[in-house]
Amino acid sequence: MSERAIGFQYATVAQQREASTLGMWAFLATEVLFFGALIAAYLNYRIWLGDEFIAAASLTKVALGTANTAVLLTSSACMAMAVMTFEAGSKRAPVLWLTATALLGLAFVVIKASEWWLDYQEHLIPALNFDLARHGGVAEIFFVFYFCATGLHALHLLIGISIVAWLATAIGRGRIVPGGSTTRLVGLYWHFVDVVWIFLFPLIYLAGRNG
Amino acid sequence: MHAPHDETYLNARVGIRSWLLTTDHKRIALLYFAGITFFFFIGGIAATLIRLELITPGPTLGSPDFYNRLFTMHGIVMVWFFLIPSIPTTMGNFILPMMIGARDLAFPRLNLLSWYFYIAGGLITIAALLLGGIDTGWTFYEPYSTFYATGYLILAVFGIFVSGFSSILTGLNFIVTVHKLRAPGMTWYRLPVFVWSTYATSLILILATPVLAMTLLMLLAERVLHVGLFSPQLGGDPILFQHMFWFYSHPAVYIMILPSMGVISEIVPVFARKPLFGYKFVVWCSIAIAAIGFLVWGHHMFVAGQSLYASLAFSFLSYLVAVPSAIKVFNWTATLHEGWIRFDAPMLYAFGFIGLFTIGGLTGLFLAALPIDVHVTDTYFIVAHFHYIMVGGAVMGFFAGLHYWWPKITGRLYPDYWARFAAILAFFGFNLTFFPQFILGYLGMPRRYQSYPPEFQIWHVLSSAGASILAFGYALPLFYFAWSILRGSRASANPWGATGLEWSTRSPPPPENFAATPTVVRAPYQYDQGKPCMQAGDV
Ligand SMILES: [Cu+2]
């Protein structure tokens, strides 16, 4: 991630920047297939198990999920501002925007964790305390997917928060200056994690609430 | 650039740290060679024991349980730790940057990290296999793998998961390198076919491997936490596992065979002293195979209970994916027509590839046909078919490439007489091993059984006899390659009279590959009356 020097395998800075950008896109393509496989499996059960599966979805906390969607979208807006102000040459503004991004990311994780706590109290956590008699086996399968999907998403978000915090520090200390691609790449990753949530939110929360 | 003329990537730095922390793509390729060779012989030992076991109709070496562990070990090690990484990580790593006139891959440190993922994953899996083994077969079918399998399944699956990062990072590195690091004048249609086919392979690596990763994670979740994802006992759908598994594992066959096709496309023009016939067809067939290969996975599930209409579609698409492969075979053959053919060892391996791959491909058409597939599903016919593709095809291609680029990699020549002998031995040994298995399968011998009716014994004995010849053919190169390193005469920059950029620099190459970045002025494989036209020269 260092931008101190140009790699010996590159002829120009522009070439190095393009290579890093393409590398990030290729990585995100991999991630799309990773989450895509899980979502495809989820849809398989949703179609196969029908109403019972959808009914289980109504046990999720839609208010918290909606609040988190707003939080995450706002964080992406902050990230976009960080990239724009950084490339415009400012040093203070991107640090502030990045700090806001990371804090909103943390807020998402806190809300998510409180949601999981509520799930725990309602005995909705498979393999830990799932109440089969009360909720039924189909609901258990739904919640396996729910925890796999939101858990993997939260893991990606935590990694994102760490990188954003690192980036804010590096920009603040002048170690990363405009001209390189690091800030833009971190932005890409952050937006991707956001987009994953945009798919998960309707699939998980809105499924059982159309009537 | 100002290095002394005898400095090579091998002697530029010394010491164990200079290897284990290297970011030079050529050194990393050699690290991979070490790993690949190790796992090839582990898998080979398991294969040897399988063939010994099957000499008699009853138990020979051990219990049925022991046999289950043997073929599982053979499959897992050969698929994930030899075949998938074999050509891309070794020859791809070494040769691809040189072919496009680059000094290294786009992300050298990521490349080294890939190797550590590969070795770590391999060692974890080997540990699981040695601690007691696994009895599921390499396919980990559900609900078998979560409820009934014994042994260190979790550890082995985790090892495969870890090695997946190596696949993904390697593919990503190649894709970016091919897009962004081509030398001036190296247009897409001037790229050697090996670069194109490695590129197509890389697309599969980055798009299919994550699906395997998710499948294995779900399997682990189910086995560790006993929560329903695939197992019918817990309300899950076992067919879903097969869909997800084969969504990766069919394209994985093309991860194994496309790089070999690339190697053959390099070798045939050089030793026929003619341009590759129909270059653009070969190139686009690689891309077509990678793309259509994603749409045929259901042919593994014709008897698994998927809908008949799905089976019909998968059958049609499986026929379709055979077309670009067939086009390639015609192109290689047409390249030979009126050529100035030389029968050096790489060319003999290439001939072996073309013949065996053709048989493997044609029997694949049998299996794409619904009625025939129902008859031979899970028999030795399948076993023979995919070994013709993966061993007759992919491994022959690996050896072809190894013999072709050996002088470039090591700077030494090997005894051609012994190499030709090994190539011929491997070809005949291979056919004797696997052709009887077509007959066995057609007669109804199921795969993965230790015991069989006595009337099948003659075919099993023939197969085992062939395997011993094949093993000799595979072991022989170890000796003459070792001899070549110690005693072989020095190779010139271009011992075969080939035209690729990698032959325009010294053997072995200097650390930075080229004294100055080359400028490319021609398409590859330019020969005039059997004489090579070099691309650019700093020889
Ligand atoms: Cu297949």
C-alpha cells in the first residue's frame, strides 16, 4: 500500500495506479461470487420452503435493520466526500470525512450487535439457544442464513473500519498524498461492503412484510 | 540494468532468506515447483497403493476403510495441490511475465503471499490425511460429510479453503499483469497463446474459487455447529451442495486443462517450424471454454434428482463446450501439416497430450448424453474419462512445458534421449493403465470399491501393470533433471529456435528479465521456411 516509490515492474505512476485499480475490481468480482453463492443458496430455500421461510423473516428486527441501512448509506456518502476532498488536494477535510466514515461503520456494528442480543433473548440463535419448539425447523434454517450473511458482512465491515482508520492516520501524517490510488481503492472496498448490505437488507428484512 | 553479464536470478542473491522472502516471480515459480513436486509424489504414492490394492478382487493391503482413505487422499491432493496450481503457478509464474516483456507480475508481494497460502493449506490438509485420513472421497458429498464421515474432515476442508486464497490471488495477479504490464507493441493479438489461456484460467480462478470457499464454509458450519444447510436430517437440501460444489469443480477441470492447452499451443509451432494455424480461433476458444465451462456443472447430477429439463439443458451445453476444444485439436493438427517437424522431448509430450486429450474429450461426449451417462455414472468409465483429461491431458501438458522451458529456467540442457524415452514410456503406461478402465466401467464396475467380482480381475491387473510403467515414466525425469542441473551442458538463450520473447533473454534470465524493455513488432510464431524470426533481440 506504500506510495513512496513506484514499483520496479512499472514504467509510470499512471500504469501502477491503473494496475492497483484493476486489481481491486478483480478482488471485488471474487467477493461478488463469494456472497453470491450464499445468496443463491438462501434464495433456493426461500423458493423451496415458501411461506414458512418468509414467516421466519418477520422475526427479524426491521426497525434496526432500516436504521442500519441509513447509517451505512450515510457512511458511504462520507467516504465519497473523503475521496473527493482528498483528490482535490485537501488534507484536513479527508481526515474528518474518513473519521466520520469509520464512526458510522462502528455505529452499524453496535446496532447490529444489539440486534443480535435481541435475537439471543428470543432464542433465535441456531447452535446456541434456538428454541425449536417455539420457532420451528424452517425458521432455524432461515436464521442460519441470517447469521452467516450478517456475520460475514460485519466481518467485512470490521476489516473496512480498520483500513479506514489506518488511512485517516496515514493521510493525517502526510504519508499518503494525492496522486496515488490507495484512497480510491479503500473507497471502492467500502462502497462494495455497502452494496452487499443493499442486497441483504431487502432479502432478509423485507421478505415477510408485504401484507 | 548495469548487472554483470553472468548475474542471473539464481545467483543474484544467496541464502535461505533470499528464497523464502523473494518477490521475484522466477524464484517464486521455483518455490511452487518444490511444492508441486512434493504433492505430486504424495498423490502418486496414494495412486500406487490404490493400484496395488486392486490387483486382487478382495482386500489386498488393508480394510475397505483404509481403501476409502486412500482414494480420498489421492483425489484431494492431486486435484487441489497438484493439478489446479500445477502449470499456472510454476510455468505461468516464470514464463508469463517474460512472454509479455514485463519485469515481474503486477503484485510481487501478493505473489509470494499466494505461495504461503498454498503451502499452509497443503500442509494442513496433509496433516489431516496423515492423522487418520478422510473417507468421503474428494467430493465431500452431503449428508455424508457432515453426519457419517469419520476422521479429520474439518481440518482437511479448512486446508483446502486456505489454499483457495492462493488460487484467487494468483488469478488476480495474472489478470492485472496481462492487462497492464505488456511491453510496448505487445497488442492482445500478439500475445502468445499460453498467455491467453492462462488469462482464461485466471478468470475461472477468481470467479469459481469463491463459490467453493462459500460451499466449504457452509459445510464446515454444518459439521461443527450441526445447523441445517445441506443435510436432510436438519431440513436441508443435499442436492444444493452438489450444485454449489460442481459450480466450482466443473470449471476447475478447465483450470487444469486450459494451461496445458496453452503449453501445447506454444510447443507445436516451435517444433513444426510453422505459425500456429488459426491463432485467433485458438485464442477465442480459450475464452469460450472458460465462459461456457461455467454453465455445464449439472452434467455431474444427471442421476442426482435434478429436473429432467435442467438435465437436457446441461446436456446440450456440455456438447457445446466440446466444440472449442475440438477446434483447438484441429488447429494443432493443421499446424503440423507440411511442417518441418522435430521430434524433441517437448514435442513427444505434446503429441501425447493431443492423442490422450482427444480420447478424453470424445468419451466426455458419451457422458454428456443422458442415456449413456445414466448407464455409466459412478463407474470406471468416468474414472477413465477424467484421467484421460487430467492425467493424459493436464499432466502431459505439464511435462511438455517442463521439458520445453527447462533450459530457460535452469540454464542447462537435459539428455534428450532419456527425456524422449520417458515421454514414450508415460504415453504407453498411461494407456495401459486407463484404457482397461473404460472397459471395466462399461461392464459395470463401480468406482470407489475395494472389492469386485473375479471376472474383472484381468482388467484391473492390466491397469495396475500399466500404472507401474507410468510411475516409472514419471519418476525418470527426476533423475535426468537432477543430472542436468549438476552435469548438463549450458543452454544457449534459445536452444529450440523458438520465437517468444522469453527466448530473447539469457538462460537462466537475469533478475530483471530483460536488459532493456523489449519492443514487440510481430505476431507470435513467425517462421520463414522453417527458420524462426525473432521478436526482439538483446541476446
Ligand atoms: Cu464436469
